[in-house]
Amino acid sequence: MDGTVVAELTQSSGRNVGGRAVGLGIDLRGIPEVMAALDKLTPAKTNRVLQKASSAGARALKPHIRAEAPGPARPGNRHVRSGALRRSISARAARRDRPAAVVSARPKVAFYRHMVIGGTKPHEIRKPATTPTGGRYMRVLRHPGARANPFVARGFSKGQHDAYAAIDWVIDEYVATL
């Protein structure tokens, strides 16, 4: 068969407008022979192939998103201490009925990921403090806020061609076995 299958990636931002995760959905279009071959398969087999393809696309996106995430290895990142957010970027299968994969920061490691991606408004931080005589009061710190750093969207735009290639490769390999 000559021709290629076009797999369209869709970026979903989940619940947050700032986009704390990249969800990969695959919309297949291509040459009629490939589509006819996929139509002959059982839905379970088709889902398995599409899940492998979306997982391959997520694995291809992961290094691009990780490279865009703030971390201490970059010059100019004076506020980044540990690099936990960068290290917590992972690719996994989505928990849905349809084939999909997600690239996101693990929430237990980088619980603050949404504040980095979406930024924060100026706010007050109240901390309990004590006087030298033993009295207690609330110390008020005024935080100036933080600018948004949409590293997930930047990583998606830089790595989507690699993800397309990975998805196409998995589907082409499977179609070649038919």
C-alpha cells in the first residue's frame, strides 16, 4: 500500500484552562485500503492498536514537555530549587473508555504544578508567630504573585511533529502485518 495514514492529535487541557496535562486523542484519516483494513478488525483489537499509537505519541511528547518545564539546570531560573516539577513529568494511558494517553506532572510530587502553569494573583500568606514574651499573633506576608509559565503548551507545540511520527509509525507497522 502506498500512502500514509494521517493521525490528528488533539490537545485537551483537562479541567484547568492553563492546561496542566496534555491529552492525546487520535482521529485517523488516510488511504481507503488502510481504513478498510482497520474496519475489518474487532473493536477491541482496533482500540488496542490505537492505544499503543497514542501511548507512543505521549512518550514522544514527554521529553519536549520535560525540556520546557522549569528546573534548576537552566541559567536564569533563580527561583527553582529542586527541579521536582521537571522530574515529575510522566506519560501514561488515560483512564477512559476510549484509547488515549496523557502527559502530565505527577500530582503527589509536584502539587504546585497548576500554580506554575496558570500563575498566581497577588495574595496574603498568614503565618502564626510568637512575640518574645510568648504572645501569639498572625504574621502577614504579601506575596506579589507569579507569572504564568505554560510549559506544557510550549512543549506540545515543539513536540507534536515527533508525536505524529510515532503514531504514524505504530499504525503503519500494524497495517503492514495485515
